[in-house]
Amino acid sequence: MDDRIHQHASVLVDWSARITAGDNVVVSVAEGAHDLAVAVADVLGERGANIVTTYNSAEISRAYLRAHETGFEPAPAHEQALYDNADSVLMLGGDRNTTATADVSGETKQAAAQAQKQVREARMSTDWVSTVHPTRALAQQAGMSYARYQDFVYDAILRDWETLAEEMERLKQRLDDGSELRVVSDDGKTDLTMSIDNRTAVNSAASVAYDSHNLPSGEVFTAPVETTVSGTVHFDVPMMIHDSQIRDAVVTFEDGTVVEYDATAGAETLAQILDTDPGARRLGEVGIGMNRGIDQITNNILFDEKMGDTVHFAVGRAYDACLPAGESGNDSAVHVDLITDIGSGAQIEIDNEVIQRNGRFQWEPEFDSSKVS
């Protein structure tokens, strides 16, 4: 077995999930993630944790969803109890077919997502971490050879997370101290403004100790005041969502709500997402990518949203970690990220001050302080 798989497992258990002896851990294993699951089980055994494994197969999900003819009932109590009694949930992705559920209707997927809402909330109340094991299907989706894709994945995951966390803390502090955030491009296709007043940004350094739940990570994100989002954003990074590709989506917000949208590909999928519930038409997150170990788009949100020189916006659910105590953020059964490239001809402003231009931050030597009007 590739030694990098064992390193991946150790980073996941020790840095990301911070698992210790006696912890109850649920490990969700995708079809192609067997080798990573074996390595994770080995590390968990060494740490003295308790393990329950579940099998997460897209092909099994497809069979069930296509055969289901009646409305979905809420998830059963035993499934809820599994997560209610878990300390950590490790989700090991690794599809063998990245479009396995492409022929399941959007309506069916929406109904299933609604039925799983309570279980999803219980799972997200644990110290959960999502990661991915490189598979040939994911390599093909990314347009890479399998060997190149393995190198790409481990370059993104096996990083000096403590050093990156220190850099990202600088951006977190700027967001925490700011009141208004604007993302604008030179070509005028993107100009989106929102309030971030009284919000707390998350330094997503791939560890639950930082309120971060993805490995790899490398982003700083916050939750806008959803009713304040105004303007238009061009999502020029293609994304595979619900087994369909969304390309060149343009979304316009007024008073926090999506009022217009279109895409050159995947417009129907985008419409289904936005029609899930009222909260799906509002922004729940804005995230700024800072992981420069991720150097190309792969059609996998786990990597692409963390890529340096990008900003992503998620329609749907807001994360409680970004909100003041006692305040409820945007609520939705979905949380779907879309990405825009700001590596050239774009900037991020906080309270009218440019803090990133052409993908470089104020504290970097290459920073360009020029400002789009």
C-alpha cells in the first residue's frame, strides 16, 4: 500500500478529527475508498477509539431512489441514534462512477434530502470530517492520469497545516473586523456586495479545532447577513453538482434573494437546487480559497473551493460557527457551492479597502493595490 495512504489516515485522525481513546467514531466508506478505510481503521485501533463502519455506495443509492415510488418518510430512529451517539464521523469519499445517480430525477433527490434533514443535522453536530481517496473515476473527472491525480490529491492533503493556519488567521481577522464585503471583476460580470457585520469567519485549517471539517481544506469562510446580498456573480469555474455539470452560471441577487439565474450548461440542475426551499435562494456562505497546493480545477468541490485565487458562494444553509450566539442563519436542506476565479482581473474589498487583487493578498509581495471603480 502507498505510504501516503497511511499518512493521509494519520492526518485525518490526529490533526483533522482530533480523535482520542474511547471516542465513538462512525466511518462512512465510499465504494473506492477501501484502502483508505483500512488505514484509518488501523490508526483508530492504535488510538483506542471505537469504530462503526457504514458503506456509502452511489450505485446503491441510485437503485433505491429510482425504485422509490412514494413520498420519503423521515429517516428511521436507528439511523438518527447512530449519529446522536457518535463523537466523530469520518466520511471517506472515493467514487467509482462520478455520475452514478445522473438518471435520478431532481425532484426525487430533493425529497430524499428533505427526509434526511434531521439525520444530517445530527451528523453535523459531531466532530465530522470529510475527505477523499483518489480513484480512477475522480482522476478521469479531473482530466488527469491516475498517477498524476494521486500526486495532486496528496499535495493538497499532506501539507504543513500549522503554517497555513497562521497565514489564514490574517484573513480571518480582516473579515471579523469588517462590516461589508465586495467581490468585483474588471470585466463587470461580477459585482457582489454583502454585509458581514457581527459575523465570525472560520479559519478552515482542516481540523475540528478550527471549526473546519474538510481534508483537504485551506479556505476562510463566513456567513453573510443573507438579506443584504446584492448584485451579480459570474461562476466561471465549471462544477459537477448532483452528477451534472454546471458551467458559466450567472446569478443575480436583490435584497438577499436570487431573482435571476442562467447557465450555459446545467441550468436545469441549478433551477432544481434553487427551488428546493425558500432558503435555497439565499447565500449561506462566502469562502476564500488559500490552498495553493491545489493548482487546477478537478470538478470536485472538496478540492476546487479551496484553490488559491478563487472565491466560492454557497446557496442554502449557513454554518452556525459564523453566527452570533442565539442567532439563526439561513436555513435550507441544501448547501451548494459555486466558484468564481479571481486570479486575474478581480479583487476582494472589505469596507472599501482592497485586501486581495489578482489573487494576491495585501501581505504578499506581489500585491497590486489598484482598485476597480
